[in-house]
Amino acid sequence: MKCRGIALVFGVTLAFAGRPVPNILVSSYISDLDTNGTAYSIQSDGQAGPTHGVVGEYDNALQGVTSILTANTYNQEPPGDWQLDLLSSTVRTMRLTLSSVNAIPAGQPGYTVPPNPPFQGTDNLVSKFEEKCTGILLDMGTMNKVGQTIICPAIFRFNWGSTYYRVYMTGSFGGYNETSQVQIQCNSLGSNSLCSDWFVDPVPVVNPDGTVTSGRAVGRLATPGRKAEINAGDYYMTFHVHITRP
């Protein structure tokens, strides 16, 4: 059971007044390797999607997948927050790596407690990946410039046995101050002049010489305890998500 403060942040959303606003349906593509061939710590399950036949493709309402910009947002913001929800799917998963390689060592920025993950290595998991932009009054659904970026909280949830874990990449949103948020970039606009194609990545690193390299998010692994969440350690998280309006 989550502590009271966190429940207030993550458990409450505000409904839209008047006529309900629909979700925006999207396709989500989870990459497995970066441009150097290095495996991301969050990957797809390696399956091709049913619509376009692309490995790592997840299509809304197919194979038990929910892939949307949800209308159920914070702060009465418009749709919406991206969700890739596989919790009801019997055929699709995502892979997650939790190992000594990406656990943040003692003494490094982002370390809080010794890591205590439910498994070591990489596993296919019943999971959900989502961002929480509207919690900080931002919204990827109304981005309207190519190249525009916003930085938002994100959460990766997975089931393990009879319990579940979350990897929080939320920064101060929710009180996980050692963690970092994610960057959302608009790649192209649709006929309505709103963004129809996005990337979700760790915030890139700007080097002293002005060059930009891929970043890695700091995420806290946590599982519900009897009265409060249990901190199970911090991990460097890498991923690349491509989202499109189908």
C-alpha cells in the first residue's frame, strides 16, 4: 500500500467537466538497441506488431494492448499523457534489465540504498510504461512545433509474482528527488497542426564542447509495503520510444 502523500500525487486525476473527451489512439514502438548496438534497459518483447509488422510495435486494442494519449489527465489538461499498458495482454510484454551493470553504485549521484531487485538480469514482464506530463502542467497532445521538446515525469510498472514494482523517473514530482525525468520530442505535425509523431528518451547530455549525446535516466525501483513503499534501489535506465498517431 502506497504512503499517503504518494497516493495523493499518483492516485488522483481530475475529470473533465461537461462532455467527455476521448482518448487519442496511438501506436507505440519500443526500440531494443541504440545506434551503437547496445541493449536498452527497457526493450520490447521482440515481437512484430500486427498492423505494420515492425518489431517492437504495439497497436491499441490489438493483442490486449492499450496504447493511447489518455483523456484522464491531471489538472484538467487536454489529452494527454501517453500510456502503453500491457497489464491485460496475454501475448505481449516488455523486457527490463535490472543488474549490477545498471544499478547505481554507492557514492554516485542518484544512489539512495543498496539495490534489492526481484530478479537479476533481463526478463520479459507484464508491464505498463507511461508519462505524467499533465501532472506538471505540460501536455504532449498539444505540442505544435517540429523539434519542440518537453521534460516530464514517467513511470514503468511491472508485475512480479503476486506483487508489482514501479520504476519512478519523476524527479521531484511525487518526492523521488534523486530520479530524473524523460524528454518528449515532437517530430512532425498532423493535418490539425498538432504533433502526430514523438520520441520519448532519457534527457540528452550536452557536453562541454557543445555536442549532444544520449542520456540515461535515474530511476528508483520501489514496491508497495504494508504502510509505505519500499525503496529497492536506483538504476540507470535507457530506452527509446517512438509514438505515432496511427
